[in-house]
Amino acid sequence: MSLPATTQVRAEIDATGYTIIPGFLSQDVLQQVDDCFDAWLGQHAGRNNFEGLATERIYTLVARDKVFQDIVEDARILALLDHYFLPNYLLTASQAIVISPGESAQPWHTDDAFYALPRPRPMISLSTIVAIEPFTAENGGTQVIPGSHLWSDEEIAGSYIHGDHESDPELVDRVAERAIPLEMNAGDCAVFAGTLLHRGGPNTSTVTRRALSNQYCQPWARTQENFFLSIPPQEVARMSAKLQSLLGYSIHPPFMGQVTASHPLKALEEGFVPPAFRQ
Ligand SMILES: O=C(O)CCC(=O)C(=O)O
């Protein structure tokens, strides 16, 4: 995506809350991701109606294969993050989402609802969802409500925040006419504001819908996944400087993220012992 294309993508996100980058993954990368999914799927059952009871999620994808690291730090996505967020923005979630036939619609929600600041407001997170198999209106393609990223708290009232419940039927009725299923080819990537109302669609087809989703947030926001605990420091030490920063090994000035008054990158040095535990 060249610079003018980046500008176009931003204009679409600003206007509607989302956009699609066609052909985001090359055929080769798509195949590598698909091979990983083949090897790993079948072991992770969804636990509630938000994760999806007929949906399989694999968390911490970024740590599972180098191909996912390259996708997380794709230059086209970083260009958007540089625009929307402060320096040292973070990866907040990295997961596979595979919706099987028979899945019902996910509750309507916004991805940055955790951050209980009054709306309308700028996004605190930005989500990407990459089609690993084609997305259709029948197989669970993500549904979005265009323009809802600008809605107030009153307008999004009834959307899912937490707990095991459906979105409010009043909201479901109110937005039904405006919902658009994202239809994408394998390899396309939807990018949307954390403030946008969306949901995984119902899968009424006979085929699965494989996807991966990386989400990013402002450097001062708490991340959904706690990568400090899910990825051992010796693994992070082998990653690129950008990924280390995305995983939280960075400072949001003047000192958010410090490790006993030092830069967190010190914690990745061989033999590092936290100062409070030194003899
Ligand atoms: O799978 C999808 O299409 C959307 C999933 C989603 O929005 C979520 O789990 O937060």
C-alpha cells in the first residue's frame, strides 16, 4: 500500500469506521498461515457466546510462528497506527478465530469498550481481521454497522460489554437494517476502529470461516492479552525491536512501563535479575 493508498484507507476509516485492504496477504503467506491452522485447530473450544460455542480461538498467535510476527508488524498497518496512536502503541490481542457451521451471531460489541471513557471519542484500539478463508454473508463474515464509530454512549447502549449474555434485543432491532456483512477473499484484511459496532456473523453455511485478528491500542491502555506472562522474555529477546515495543517492552513517556526505574528492554538482557531480587 503506497502513501496515497494509506491516505485513502484512513479516509474510509474516518468516514465509516472501517475499510478493507484487498490482497493483504500474499498467496505464500496465506498458505503458511493455513498450514499452521491445519496443525493447531481442533483443540480449543469456545467457552461462551462471545467467544462462540461453535468457534475456535487460538490466542497469543504472535508467539506461535514467525509468520504471525511478520503480519503483526506489517508496514501498512504500522503506518495506520503511527497516524492514530501515540508512539509506542501496543499489540492488545493476537488470535485465530475460526467460525464453524451452526454458529450463531456474536453479540454486537465494540473492541475498545473496556476503556470506560465517554463517547463519542477517538478510538483507543484499532482492530484488524484477516480472512484466511473467504468471508461470506453465510459463513460468519464479520458484520459491521457503518458510522457507528461516531455514536454516543446512548446510541451504542445495549451492546455487549462483559459477561455471558446477548446484546440487548432493542439494539439488535435498531441496527438490523444497517448491518453489513464483510465479504472478503482469502488474504483480504478488514481494518476497523475500536469504537465500531460489529460482530462475528452467524454461520448458516456448511463451511468454516478461518480468520486471524490482531488488535492494537494506545500505549497508555491496558492490553487484553498479558504478553509479559504469555511469552517468556527469552522468546521476546529474539524478536524484532518493533515487536518488542508492541509487546510492551517500551516506555510511554515519561515513565509508564518502567522496570524498577529502568527501561523494560533491560529485562530482555541475558541473565537479567530484577533489582528487587538481587542479592
Ligand atoms: O470473528 C469475527 O468476525 C469478529 C470477532 C470479534 O469481533 C471479537 O471476538 O471481538
